[in-house]
Amino acid sequence: MALKKPYTADDYYLKLKGKGPDDASLRNLADLSGPTTDWLVDMGADLGRVINGSQHTPKDGGALGVMLVPVMKKQLDKLGIEPRTSTKAEDLYVKDGRVAGVRVSHDNGKYVIHAKGVILATGGFASNPELVAKYTPMWAGYPSTASRGATGDALAMATKVGAALGQMDRSGPQTVAYQTGNGAVSLTNVRYNGAILVNEDGNRFVNELALTPILGKAIKDQKDGHAYLIFDQASVDRAALMKKYKEAGYFVEAPTLDALAKKLGINAENLSKTVAAYQKGMDDGVDHEFGRKDSRFSRIDKAPYYGAKISPASQTTYGGVQIDLKARAVTETGKVVPGLYVSGEAASQYGQGVSIGVILGKLAADTAAEDIAKMK
């Protein structure tokens, strides 16, 4: 789908850095984003829909990760790469001053996987309550929507071989987490498909597409630290994932806004005024209250109406092993740790979850291949 105005690497860089100083790591991430997207598409990834002005998703509005994993697994099989499941990395193996493998444990015992280079791609620490409390205490006590394996184990392994850690206090919360009764799930897809956010008083209080640290704090500052996503049938009809969430029972449904407000326990009169103001902004082509520009697909006027009570959650951590611009692990003095490469949330890298995972993952692999070729 062609955009009215092409979204460039410069645009992405400005989005990432915001009003902050220039940052070479963010510039690097932005410059690599386009080529990495092309690489995914060439492997068969469906990135045919653009949301939020710049983010690629499957054409049917399904979950990005659910689509990407089979694409990558097919490539693994094609290349004859053996994934080892139920195998826990215990420590990095060092030989002659170079990281040369990983010590692992399995039901059948412990052994060493020997390698000419090791890429840490183990995620962040959002699912480790102790590390969350230590490094990102503002999200302590909140649920996690990250993988259960995002426990930060690799950080300790990397520091043992001399790698430094950086920006450990920096995180990107899941801003709209829904408690299912069996863990929390992200409802970001709802936010990107036209929903607005209101508090218990029925009032909007933030641009729903603000950067996650800003949005997370804004929700946390509301009464009891929660808010409500409000949307209509037009939003549900837009994406397969929205329909899946509805079927799972994540949404409260009602025939009118007043009835929805009653079910959710929020101020019905204010909610009606809030939606009316939002509808006027839709008609005028501008969000008068908060300047929201993207993901404005619905006037919230197509019954039935839906709502979901949400809160922030611990999800993305940007602190991790310090790397250079080629994804090599480095020491406190910036010296490369030979044989060790880091990607995704295991690295000290600000960005967006899937982006830093895929972009840095490819960068780390490319760099490792280049370095190994020089060893021959």
C-alpha cells in the first residue's frame, strides 16, 4: 500500500530520538530499518498494511510476530539450521580470550556448544520481578506482557566475560495491558485500530499514539493506575486480531455508549461528551485536544460499542549489554569482546520491540559472518 508521503529513514530517526540529542545508535537503527524490511519481504513476510503512519503489519491486521516466526522458521529449515529446544544456556565458553561457545544444560546432561561466534538474542528482563524492581522500579508490581523467558539471564553471562551493561533504567512499558485472569496480554492492536483512551471520569487525558514511556506514565497517573479503551464495531472489523480478541472475551460490549459506560463503571455523561468532541475532530480532520494524527479510522459511531479496562505492564527493556554500531559486545572502555554479538532487548538499544529484535538480529549475524570470514 503506497503512502501519500514516503516514510523515510530520516522520519524514523526523528521519531525515535524525539527532542533528544543526536544518537548514533538510533541513526543506525533507522538507516537499517528499510533494508531489513526488504529482507523480510524477500523471505515471504506479509507486511502489506501500514498503521500508525509507519509500522508494517500483515494485510489482514493480524499479529506481526505470529506471522514472522513461521517465515523465519521456514528459512531455518531451508538452510539446515538445527534449533535446540529445552536446552538452557548456562554460561559463555571462552577459549584463548574469545567467546567460543555456550555451556548448556539439557535433560540428558550438560555440554558445550562450540562456535566461532555467539549471538545473544535472549530478550530483556521485563519478566524478572527482581530486576524490574532494581532497574525500572516505576513498573515494579505491574504485570508483564513480555515472554516468560525475558528474565535477563544473558546479562549476567555477558558481564562475566567482560561486557558492560548500559541504560538499564530505560524501558518501554506495555501501555494497554489487559488482565485475562491468567496473565496479561497486550491490546496495542486495539489502540492502533481507532480506539481512544479515557479515565474513570470518562475523559481523554493523552494522545493515544504517544511514545510508550509517555503514554505509560499518563495511564499510571490516573486513578488507581488504569484507564479504558473505547471503540466501536468499525474498529473490530478492521483487523483479524481485533476479532480474535473479541472472541476471547477481552472486550465489554454494549448497544449504546451510555450502556457501555454503565458496564465499565465510568461517567456516562462525560464519555458521551468526550466521544462527541472526538467525532468533531474526525470531521474537521484534526484532533483538537491532543493532536493525534495516526490510526484515526473510526468516528466511534457504529454500534455495538466496546470497552476494555487496561493498565501499564512491564514489557520492553532497553537496557542490556553495550554494543558498538556493528552489534559487537563491548567493555566499559569500548573495547570489543571477541566473538560476542548481541541483538534485540539483550542489547543496550532504544527502539521498538520487534524492530530492535529483527534489525539488530540481522546486523549481529551479518557482523559475525564478516568477522568469522576474516579468521580463515
